[in-house]
Amino acid sequence: MDENGNIIADDFEHGANFQIGKFCIIESGCVVGDNVRIDNYVLLKANTIVGSDVFIDSYVKSSGSNRIGNNVTLRFNATVAREVQIGDGVFVSPNVMTIYSTHEGERVGGTVIGDGAFIGTNAVLGPNVHIGEHAVVGALAYVGADCDAHGVYVGIPATKARSRV
């Protein structure tokens, strides 16, 4: 444990201009790129790979084996389930949750969020869904099926409201 209460695995690797807040846990196999800022109380479980120019806000949690691209923002209290892949230029709003398994505990895989996507506050992304490039998922939506590139999805369950192009 360091002077800020952080617990960081011995094999953790980071690039230039890395900043970390207080009371974070970074497990074995995690790697972050250049210009990454991690705020307070963040949990990066084993084998989470983070690109460059990324901001991870306070209380963000990853479940491990994640890939987070470049120029990504993960806002306050977002939860990134196991095996989620987040593309470049993605914005994940506060309290977003991704899910790895069904309600019966069947592990069906992680979500894929395409480059340039925007995920609204309190959205829930079900297991093994694919969010297309530059898609928008509205606040409070539940996504249980794939979303087309450039689509705008809202509601419970999320349905396509329109296209961005």
C-alpha cells in the first residue's frame, strides 16, 4: 500500500504522465498507456488494459480482462463487467453498468462498445451486446440487443429512435 492508500500489483505497467488518486486497487496484469488519469476509489481487476489519453473517474470498477481504448472517458461509478471491450473515443456517463452473465448465472460474454459511442447516465448494457460505432445510448436505457452504428437508442428495452447520419 502506498502513502495514498493505493494497492497496486507489482507487475502494473503505465505510460508517461500517469496520475492516480487515493484508495485505488490495481490488480495483476493491468496496463495503462500515456496521459491516463485515475481518480479516487477506482478498482481495475486483473488484466485490464487501458489505452492512452483516458480519464477514469472516481468509483469506476472493472471486473477484469477488459480492453479500454484511447481517448476514453469513464465517468463516476461506471461498472465495466468482465471481458468488455471499449473502443476509441468512447464516453461512458455516470452510473453506467455492463453485465457479463444472464439472470441465471450463465456467462455469455462481455459487451463491445464501438469507437466514438456515447453511453448515457444510468444506462445498463446487457451481456454480449455490441454497440456500433458512434451509436448513442440514452440515459436510463436498457440495451439487451445489438445497436447499429450511428443509431440513437432509448427506452426499456432500448429501441432505435433515429440515426445520427
